Amino acid sequence: MELLKERIRKEGKILPGNIVKVDGFLNHRIDVPLMEQIAQEFRRVFAGKDITLVLTAEASGIALATICAQAFGVPMVFAKKAKSDNIEGGLYQSDILSYTYKKKVTLLVSKEWLSASDKVLIIDDFMARGEAMRGLCDIVREAGAELVGIGVAVEKGFQHGGDRLREAGIPLHSLAIIESADENGFVFREE
């Protein structure tokens, strides 16, 4: 998606540790019209998949996943990273290693909101090593639901998380895959 790549070129920053910072429009301060265009692109890519639920992980993927769920006309559920007192009944869970926070995190989804009859589209704003995606895939599998695909706005291709998911046969579509990033700018994979 050329519009997204252009925003990354103009506003994105590379921080120590290969952290790509795009929080001015994607995951801290939200450019809602851009999110709507991203959602429409995912709607085009995953058309005809009879999606019943959009799933993401807490917290920065929630904004994009919500707008995508609206575009598909389905509910959005996000995996929590901590059990709260208001979750009743059983939980699906998966342990992941958070690249951003450098620690183990447990993703949790209430069994009340995800079932074997669901056709799930996972949406996230960003992917590095693919741990959050792996964890969400585990939760979908544990529920007996059907994973129809994964949509990611920005993928750090040089960390190979997306490559591993594609090799596993998971339908993954990333709108901007960064092959390299340094003081000279961003280089994107052409697909």
C-alpha cells in the first residue's frame, strides 16, 4: 500500500534495537482516515472469506482491528495481556515473548467471545518476529475456530516473523514490509 509506505518514509523513525517508530499515525496518535483506507484494503484482500470475527492483541492493534471489524461488519475481540476480574468462565491462552517489552506475556481470550464456529481474521498494526501472531494463531486453533488469514499494516521483514508464518502455510498479507531501515531511510520489499 503505497500511501502507508510514504507515511513511513516521511514520519517513521528507527530507534536503537531496530525499533521502528510509527506512533505519530499508526499506534499512539491515530490517523483515522489512514486507518479507514488500510481497513478497506484488508476488506478487498480478504473479500469472500465469510469472516465472523476480527482478533488482535492488546493494545496497539486495537485501533486498527476495530476499524477493520467495522469494515467487515463483524465484532472485534482483543487478547488481553492480564487476567481481570471481569472475565468469567474459561480462557484460551498462549504465552509469547514480546519484542517491544522484552518479556514473556500471556495472551488471554475469554471462551465466551471465541468459538469453533468462528471464521477469524487476525489484524495487527505491526509485526516483528511474529510472536504475537503465533500466540493469536494458537488461541484460534485452541478454540477450534477457522483462521482465514492475518492482515498486518507494517511488517519488519528483516526479522522474519512473517516469513515463518508464510512458510507454515498461514495466509498473511502485510501492507508494508520493511526489508531494512537505518539512518538512510526505509527499504520496502516489493511484492
